[in-house]
Amino acid sequence: MGDEKDSKVKTLDEILQEKKRRKEQEEKAEIRLKN
């Protein structure tokens, strides 16, 4: 039971990190297009 909860939390953290990375990449791409 505990292990399952840990894995769920890890996957949620990974999803949040991926979203952050995508946002940063999109912002960088927008800056490049503007320049």
C-alpha cells in the first residue's frame, strides 16, 4: 500500500516537472521568434 502511494507521488512530481520544462521551452521559443 505504501509503495503504491510513493510511486503515485513520484509520477505526479515528474508530470509537474515536465510541465515546467515545456513552459520554459515554449517561452524560449517565443523569445527566439520575437527576435
